[in-house]
Amino acid sequence: RNIDKFVEELQKALERACLNPRIRAMVLLDLSGSMGNMYKSLSVLESLQKVVEIRNIKIMGFNDGLLKDDLSSRDRIANLEVTGGTQLGKALSEIDKKFGLPERLLLVTDGNHDQPELLSRVPSVKQCLPSEIDEFLDWVRD
């Protein structure tokens, strides 16, 4: 737990100093209202906990834009709330400005989002429902 806290604080310090290394892989969670209770089941929460355990991966959420908090911790994953719209294009634009677009993006969504041009600039993109995350764990790890 202390290592996770140290890594989180180090990442925040690097972000504040504008020294973010390029993100290789990102899991982007659709937290819009249309997702309903999709993140509440025990199996989905267990899958998300497995994602948290993967090193060198960024987990972020979006609805009306990119949510400010990194979700790469057990506590944050356990308390996901859905609300608002599904503005993937705005979220990707904010990711691009903040970190640069990742090499691989797992988009966890119900598919009710815009189809932004920026999505085509990510070299490798997969989309799945929250209940399908386990099927993509090996892909995210590579």
C-alpha cells in the first residue's frame, strides 16, 4: 500500500512539473449516465482491481470530458459513480494535451459516444463493456 501511495504522489509531482512520460497503455472508463449500474457487479469490480494491479498503465474516466482524478487505485475503482454525458472527443483532447495519446487504449463503454477523429490517432484501440474487461487483460499488459 505504501508503494502505491508513493507511486501516486510521484505521478502527481511529475504532472505538476510537466514531466509526464508518454503513456504506453490506458484504460479509459466511460462514467456517463448511460452506463447505469454496469460497474456495480462484483465480477466487474474484481476485473477492475486486476487492471489496477497492472504496472505502467493509466486508468482514467470520462463523461462530459476527462475526469481529473487518476483512477489507478483500489479505493477509487471501488467508488465509481456514473453521471453526465459521453463526450469521448473532449476527453481524448484533454488526454492528448495532458499526457499525449497512448499507444494502446482500452475503452470501456456501452458504445453510446461520439466518434472523434482523435480516436483514429491512437495506434491500437479496443472497446468493451465493463463485463468484458477480463477478456482484454493480456492485451493491456503487453
